[in-house]
Amino acid sequence: MRRIGYRWTIVALLFMATTINYVDRQVLGILAPTLGRELHWSETAYGDVVSWFSLAYALGFLAAGRLLDRIGVKRGLGGAVVAWSLAAMAHALARSATGFSLARAALGVSESAIFPGAIKSVAEWFPRRQRALAAGLFNAGTNTGAIAAPLIVIPLAQRWGWQSAFVVAGALGLVWLALWVPLYGMPESHPRVSRDERTLIASDPPEKPLPSESWTAFLGYRQTWAFAVGKLLADPVWWFYLYWLPKFLDARYNVKLSGLTLPLIAVYLTADLGSIGGGWLSSWLIARGWSVNRARKTAMLAMALIILPTALAPLAQGMWLAIGIVAVAAAAHQAWSANVYTLASDMFPR
């Protein structure tokens, strides 16, 4: 019987962390209609609360990657999970848009470590030909978190109030930490990694060192701008779905809190399949002899074309038709993301 490599345990840990990360993010979006009515928020006030997370998240990226390079993924990501768990629970103390904005900013800056940490970990634990699949698997946690969130949040909010949903969701990260600390390590020295697996992980050709690894020097590389512009253009789409889909369903189809579960699960379960499928597609093309560059870009182009019909969603006469259109677009977006995340580890040394 063929032994499953320990590197897939690392992917499982990253998947769990990403799932918890998105549960914590999604709580606000699910409760937005309820909070709006209870706390008398306007649409503008809600948009401001969401923007504080996005701003802090963007700024956090600038420091998170450098910090993880300096102190390592184990300590860096573990510390980030503790910080964002406390920030998530702090939402329960907020009673105004200002209070929620402060809690969202703290959540944003601490959650910014998840993808730099996951990408760096995949680069350390996987050869190039398996990285997109590994990235697709951990990135599937984004949608699994969005699926799990209504199953956790809605019953808690209905029985014990919206504050309990933030507290329970935040506490999940502390449970994950109990697994992360004993199980994670570097493949070169990890006692659970076999000699054959260690050889596989190190099987790529020697990487060419960069002329300079200073922070500002990266701005001079074309691949930095290719990655940054790709994320700049695509990420707002995902944030739009995450934060505004419950409000869209509430405003257009009068779907209240108890009716959100099935539509959200349908969208994000489909997106999960897209994330794994997009990573598998480029890995499959590479296995068939395609270059890494051609395989990644072909998969991304196909997914970018699939997402175009999303513009028709507001015109849908029935809720489930709109959900179907959005679900396909979300799946294409996540398949695209699985490949663009992997491009960073393709283009730069580990």
C-alpha cells in the first residue's frame, strides 16, 4: 500500500486555518441584515465597517510576508491565528459602527498572514509540479469556511444572540493552534518525513538566487507587478461576494437570516470544487509536458472567461437562478486564485 506523504498533513493544517479564517470573516456578512436593523446602520455605515477590514488587511500584507520570512511560518502563522481569534471575539463587545470598525481593523491586520504563510509553507513542502494542487486544497478552506459559517452563526445568533456567534467563531482558532504547534516543522528535519518524501520535496532544479532580496528591490521585478496587478483586479470580486451576497439576497428576494443557509452553502460548495479543480487542472497540464508558465496561464484564462456571465445575476427572476450564476462565477474565481497564488512560489525562490 502506497504511503501518503506527511506533506499532505501540512496541507490539511493549512486548509483548517483557512477555513477558520473565513468563518471569522463571514460572521459579519451573515449578520449584516440583523445588525443593520438592531444597530440602525445605513448601507454607507456598513460599507465603512467593511472598508476598515480591507484597508488593514492590505496594509498587513506589507509586513506579514517579511515577518514570516524572518521568524518562520510556524511561529508567524501561529501568532497570527491567536491575534485574529482575539480580534474576532472582540466584535462581541462592539455596540456601534465605530466599535465594529476597530474590531474589523484588528481582524484584518492579523488575518493578512494566512495566505503569505500558506503560500510559503507550500513552497517549502512541495515540488513545483504539486504546488497548484496543494494551493487549491488549502484555498478550498475559504469556501469551506463560508459554508460552515452559516451553520455555526445562524443557530447561535437565533438562540443566544449575535454576540455568541463572534465569540464561538473566534475560539476555533485557539483549538487549531493546539494541533499546529506539535505537528508543523520544516521537511528537512521533521521526524515524520521519510527519506523518499524528502527527496521528492527537494526534486526541483536548483533555484537561481535573486540579485537582491531587499524589500524595495522586489518592486523592480516584472513578476512582482504581474502578481500584484492580478490580485488587485480580481480580489475585489471575491470580497464583494463575501460581504454583500447576504444583503443582496435580503434586499432582492427578502431572504432573512434563517433562509440564508442553503443559498450560501450552494455558492461556496461550488466554489470549493472550483478551487480544487483549478489547481488540479494546471498540475495535470504540467504532468502532460506543458511548461509551468503555459499551464498556469491557460488555466487562469479559462477561468477568467467562465466568470463573465456574472453580470446577468441581477437580472435573474428567481433566487436560485441568481445563486447558480454567482456559484459558477465563484468557482471560476477560486480556480483562478489557486493558480495565481502558486505563481508567487513559481516565480520567486523559496
